[in-house]
Amino acid sequence: MIIYETDNKREAFRYTPAPPDTMTIDFLDKSIDLIDISAGGVSFRDQGFAKGEQDKISLDLRDTDLKQSHVFSIAIRILDIDALEICHCIFENPSEEQVEAIHRFLLVKQKKEIQQRKEK
């Protein structure tokens, strides 16, 4: 599990997938594990990328609590690469359907996190 702490928090809830639920994308022909995903974008470890680079990725949003899974292509662009070599990316021009699918996925994950905290 990758633990990544930063003072530069996005305003939206960020889901950090942990094994066995890791999320992998192909970005500029490199297979990359996501550090986290939010309604606005994703972050991952830098592998020689540059600020401003973009690519269309396949995003696989599956969860056993979702009535349906969503797999779709969406463009992302690197907004920043921080001192810890983490690429912070934004979703570029998502459709309304994509935004809704991401929000539903994140809501399920956020509810699970809250429930797990209550159980501890």
C-alpha cells in the first residue's frame, strides 16, 4: 500500500485504493498504479513525465456495492509534479455520464471508509 501525505489536498474526497483493490492505468505507454482518485482527477508516481503531458486512459470503476461497473476512456493531464515525484492530474472535459460514474464510485468508497472508522 502506498501511503502519501501532503498538505496540498484537493477539495474533493480522495480514494486511495489498497490491495487487492489497486487501480492501474496505462499513461503514455506505461502501466501505472494510481495513488488516489477524486472527482477531479488522479495522482500517481512520476515515471519521467512532464507537467502538461496528457493522454487518454481507460478508467475501470468497479465495486461490489455498485449495481453496475463503469469502464470508459477519459483524458487526463498532469497539472503538477511535486517534490515527492507525484504527478497530480486533472480529468479533461469529462462527459456528464463520466462525472456521475466517478461520483457514484467515490460515494460508495467514502461510505465504506466512514463505516470502517466507526467499527474501529
